[in-house]
Amino acid sequence: MFLHPAMETEELKAICSSWQKRVWEYRLMLDDTVFKTIESEGIRLVGWTDAPFRNKQSSNKPSGKTT
């Protein structure tokens, strides 16, 4: 599951057609019940830099060798 939480701003509304969903996700993550459930279930929150495919991309670069 992924979320793109964001605070409600005029800039967000101007640049993002799904701004309402992002604001809802932001408010969801601030809810104590949701946060306690995440902790009690052992769910690990991660960011973009934790995505496993990011490391694979760097290891799949061509070596420059030809066969």
C-alpha cells in the first residue's frame, strides 16, 4: 500500500488533481487510532528511498561490455 499524504494548501490544489485524496491520507496518518493500529500490527512505515526496486535499478545498469 502506498500513500501520498499532503497538507491542504492552495499550491497543492493548483498542481494536483487528486489533492483531496492526499489531504485525506495526511489526516488519516495523524489519527491516533490509525497510528496505534500500525504500531500494534508491526507495520513498518517506509519512504521512497526504502523501495526495493531502487537498488535493483542501479545494479541492472549495463557494464559497457559487448558480447
